[in-house]
Amino acid sequence: MCEASEEAIAKAGLIIDKIDLVVPHQANLRIIEVVGKRLKISPEKIFINIHKYGNMSSATTPVAFVEAIEEGFVQPGMHILLPAFGAGLTYNAHVIRWDERIKPVSFAKIELPPCEKTGLEMIREYIECPRATGSY
């Protein structure tokens, strides 16, 4: 994840000091801490939620990112690093610049039904579902 992060930051034309928040794959706390130390990112800039959900495989980074947004950690103008890996065989990192959308990119021809829940609320419901935990 470190190598992928360094490459993504360089491709974005940034330096590590310009990264405002890191939302890493939540495999385990030790790995997250090592990535932070190797990249020389202060722990305050690393969003961690593994203590809440454990390792949810490929869902860890998107769930953590949604939670970071909903909890106010993500603000307009921030550069956010999203590093991840899978089974020790694949890895990636993305750098995104979070901004306020001024106008839509495009319009869909369909209308979705209204939803009063946040993405995190829907995920929590799924986690609490007996089928998701394997206990029927």
C-alpha cells in the first residue's frame, strides 16, 4: 500500500504533505499504523474504523470513506488518499480531491425512489441482518 500510495500521490502532482486525509483498507490496525509511519503521515490524518466493523474485505475502504464523510472528516478542497490491498496479491491507491459539486455531471433518465437513510445506516442494517452474520 505504501508503494501504491507514493505512486498515486506523485501521479496526482502532489507531495505527501498535501494529503489531508488517509482512508486506508481496514485489514488490521498494525498494517494501518505501518503504512502511516512509512508514509510519514500523522495519525490524526488517518481515518480508522476497524474497531467498529472488523475486516470486511473489499468493503472496508468504501465503508470507512462513507463514514468519514458522514462524520465530517471530509471537507471541500481536501486531498484524500485511499490505499488498499487484497489477499496480499493486489494493491492500489487513489488520490481524490473532494470538492463541492456546482452542477451535475449529467442527468439520469430515471427517477430513483426517495431514501431517507444514509449509506452507513444501510450498511449497519445489513451487518445486523442474521444472514450477513451467518446466524439464522
